[in-house]
Amino acid sequence: MYAGRPFHFYYESLLVKVVFLSNLPALIACIPLSLLLSPILRILHVGVFIASYIAASLELVMASIQWMIVGLLVERRLVLRDWGNGLVGFLRRHAALVLAVVLVITAVGVPLVNVRSRRLGMRHGGVSFIK
């Protein structure tokens, strides 16, 4: 279960698989934190459903840190080149516009991927709760 939803890698869309695999370093980094958090959740009698949201939140934070590090490394490489320095300068000047475009693409793309993943998952009775 992933954030309260059944998740089976095999039945997910290609885009979800790519995102999942690209976040794999962050997911691996979550293992020690999850192992530390697990006994606390058990003591507090937190159910599997709520625990899946806590784990997903932890993975979101770790994935965000992962991509901030990747962005920092890419930026450091880009500023060493003339064209890259110009690109970094452009992105810094227009950061609000770039952020707005990314948010719009995310707001439109996530529901589309979710619909496709649900449709793929509904074809397999063992994956969904709907019969």
C-alpha cells in the first residue's frame, strides 16, 4: 500500500515506473528512517493505512532532497560552460515562470497518469479492491 492506495509496480504505467525508479535512491535512503519509525508507530497503534501516508510523506521529503542535490550538481556543472552559465542566469531570472510551468504540467499530468494507472490496475483483480 502506498499512500492508502494499492501499488503494484508491474501493473503501473510506464511513466509511473520511470518516476518510481528515478526516486529509488531516496526510497533506499528512507529504509533506515522507516526502521526507526516503525516501532514508534506500532507503540502508538497506527494502522497500516495511516502508516502508508506517513511513509509516503517521508519518501516525498527524501525525494525532494534528492532532486535538490541533483539540481545543485547539474547547476555546478552548467556554470563552468559559457552557454550553461547563460542558461542558469535565464532560469534564475525567470524562476517564477519556470515554477509556474512545472506546477501546471504537474497539475495536469498527475491526474492523467493516475487515471491510466487505475485503468491498468482495474484489469487485475488482485490489485484493486473493486471487483
